[in-house]
Amino acid sequence: MKKIKTRYWVALIALVVGLALTAITYFAVGIYQKDNVAVITDTQISDRLVEKNKDVYANEDQTREQVLHIKVLDGKYKGKTFKEKNIYYPSQLVTQKYRAGQRIFVSIKKGNLALGNPKRDWVLVLALTVTIVLMIALSGKHTIALLVSMALSWIIFYGIIVLDVKLNGAYIILLFSVADIIFSFISLLIVQGFNKKMLATWLATLLGVFVSFALCYLIMKLTGESEMKYETGDYATQDPRGIFLAQTLLGVLGAVMDEATDIVSSLYEVIQVKKDITPKQLMQSGRTMGQEIMGPLINVLVLIFVAEALPMTILYLRDNNTLGSTFGFTLSLGVTQSVISAISIVLTVVFATGCSLLLLKKQRGEN
């Protein structure tokens, strides 16, 4: 009970500190290199309709004009107020609607002010604060290991991206394959420590990722990668096919490591409690756990993909494209990634149970 109270007190302190940092970030000025920070001083923004728009597919929108009074908060023009007009569309696909009292980034050249994006960095700090507070309340002292794991993963990911850019995508599959190995090892090592459970989880994760990826890559090769519209991805100048495969490797890793950790950890606890459990019973337990986990995990992946692709899908359908062409240009790559992830989730049940079975044999041998 004392530990629980301590945990909640630490979470409360983290919340207070996080809210203070959020406020500091919100009011921060003069720390941004390229842009100035400004605030919209209007209590009620003048907003008028310029014209109504309707295209050949009966999609309706409006062109509206805002009159903004903007006070610059830093830089050479600090304290000066500008009057600017902002043309926007209520759909806000490519334009921005501003709100009264909102802080925004602006650029000023030769006395002319150009509107930028709203200042949202404080939102990220607030979201990070809520995440850390919840982690402390639920995980206690393990929060430090989780945060260190997340930080190292971001550092490694940044290093991989920089290296990939320098190589211009020449070894992108090899590079991200190695990244998968490093990501999974470091994350599991920090969170679980170096032990048999960690090694079993790591081995199951790697088998789930690379076996499923190899299987799907073989199927893609045998089918000639037909209907794989790599050019529809939002890619830079590198090989879009290689980037798609790298995305798939990283996407599969997240789902597989989550599932492998759940199954191996649960089976490990079963082994510790029931020393005389047989391999057959252990395999049955792993299968049962897998059946409970597979469905929700696959549904989560599909829903994440659908949510990401939904805006573009709606745009294509509203522009009178057929369902077939809409699927090809907005959904085909995502569906392929979802299918590969689903296959890896199913296979990981077998691999996680098998790795736990090896752990059982060693445990039985020790006793």
C-alpha cells in the first residue's frame, strides 16, 4: 500500500512539473531560429463569405476571408501589430483557419508579414506529460526503463534515417532489417533484463518478423508484384519499393514484439507456478493465449490503417472515382502491409510457444 501511495505522489509531482513545462512552452518566444511568434489579438475575428464553390462532381465548399490583427512577440518587430487577411476554405485541406487569441508562427521580410502554422509545440509537451504520468501511475519504477527504451529507440531510428539518406537507399532492406534486430533487442533488454524470458521473447520476435516477411516477399515475387502501386506512396526521391518494404519491416516488428512479449511472459509465469507442466500442456496454453490475442491485434492494425487512409479515400470517392481505382491508389499498399502483419501475428503464436517450450525444457532440467 505504501508503494502505491508513493507511486501516486510521484505521478502527481510529474503532472505538476509537466503542466509547468507545458505553460513555459506555450509562452516561449525568441527560441525559434527561422520564424517569429505572434498572437492574434482579436477577441472576435471578422470572417466573411467570399464565394461558394461547387465542382463538376457536386462537391461544395466555400471561400472565406478573415481579417486578423497580429501582434509580434519577439524579434526585430516585437510589439508591432499587423493587419492581415487570410483566405481559407472551411474544408481546410490546404488552407488554415485561425482562431481568436491563437499563437502562430510568422515570418517577416522587409516589413511584410507572412502567416505560418499555429504554435502547437505545447500540445506535444502536454501529451508527453499525460503519457508519463499514466506510465508512472500504472508501471511505477518500471517507467524509467520504458522511457529509456523509448529514447534509445528514437535515437537509433534517427541514426538509421541519417545513414539511409547518406546511402541514398542503396541498402535500405538490409539497413532496416538490422534496425529491427537492434530495436527489439535493446527494448527487451532494458525492460525485461538479460534473462531466459527476454531471450525467448527476442527469438520469437525475430522469427515472427523475418519468417513472415520472407514468406510474403516470396509470394510477391511469384505473383510478379502485380497491382502493387508503389508510386502512390508519399515518398521522396528514393526507391519507393524499398521504402515500402522498410515500412513493412518496422510495422510488423511492433505487432510481433507486443504479441511475443504477452505470450512468452504469460507462459513463463505458468512455468514458474506449475513446475510439472508438460510440453503438450504448455503448447495448448500458448495456442489458447494466441487465439485470444490474434483477433484484437489484427483488428487494431486494420483500424489504424483504415483511419490513416480514410481522408484520401473519401477525397477519391467524392471526385467520382470508382471503388476499384480508389482502392488501388489509396488502400492497396496499406492492405498489403496489414495482411503481412496479420500473417506475422498468426505465426508468432507458434514461435512464441516454441521458444517458451525451449525455456520449459531448460527449467525442467534445472530442477
